[in-house]
Amino acid sequence: MNKTLNTKEGHLSKISEKSRRVIDFLNEHDNKYDLEPLLEEFYNLMDEKCKSKKTKDIMGVFEMADKVQRSLGLDNHIHVSEIVNKEYSYLIKDFIVKTEEEYQCKTAIEKSLAELIALSHIKIITISKTMNYYLSGKTAINKDVNDFYSVISKELDQAHRQLTNSIITLRQMKVSTSSFSVNAKTAFIAQNQQINSNNKINEC
């Protein structure tokens, strides 16, 4: 039987108990790059079809689990982890999570900015490694190399600007939210003080 359920972001508010358990599990665990604990835990959540031990049924369940996991990409960042080189998959996931914790990212915009910051950071690392390779003297210097170096230098500058702008934007969003909260509270207190003042006048 379906029941109403409040998830972290308010989506998928009406789901079954089994679906809730799957979503809770996928949210609590790392993405598919931590496959072994995912397989062990998910095995306990298999339905009657999986108990048949038929390969086709089991593979079908995992294909569905992958779709669910990808639908929660803004929470587990699986898509971002896959678009970078595999050597950076774990680093970028950790970077995003720590950025979200540092800036207390709750909304979709804030989380996407955390991803953009991490992507810019990884891009800077990748381009810098490429530039260092050419500067090390391992390749012959010619016009093509110089042209390529000029292009990636511009890409590096762009990545630095994107990183800086994304951080500034996220900080401004958090500061604006805090300022609005403080101003609202101040206005509420001021309003109460005015009411109290009026009450005293009436009593007199």
C-alpha cells in the first residue's frame, strides 16, 4: 500500500514501502563506484523474482536499481563522477560532498554549484598536468605544440575564472539567505515593539 513520505528534496512523495527502502539505501550509500557493499546490501532487498536465482531476473533488478540511482544524481553525484577521468571519480565525489557540507547546500541550485566548483577544480588539475608534460621537455617544440599550448592555456584561465565565479556565486547565495533571515527577524521584533508601545499608550 502506498503512503505519503517526505524525502530530502520533497520529490517522490508517494511511494511504496519497498521503494522507500531502496531509495533510503541508495541515498545512504556511495554511488556505484563502491559496488561491493551495494551488491551485498541490495541482495537483501530483492523481491520474490530474485529469490528464483535466475540470472535474467537478478540483472533486471540491478538495471532498475541503476535507473533509480541515476534519478537521484543530484544527491549521489553519480553523473559527475562518470564524466571525469576514472582516476578522479572518487576525488570529485569527495570534493562535492565536502563543499556541500561546508556551505550547507540544500537546494538544487546550491548542489549544482557545488558540482560545478568540483568540475572546475578537476579541470584545472587535468589541464595543469597536460601543460607540465609539455613543459618537461618530453616533446619536441614546434608550431603545432605551441598552438596547442596556447589553446590549453586559455582553457586553464577559463577554468580558473569558472571556479572563482562559482565559489563567489555560492557564497553570495548563502550570505543573501542569511541576511534575509536576519532582516525578517529584525522586522518582526520591531513590529512587536511597535505593538507593545501602542498597547502602553492605550493603557494610559
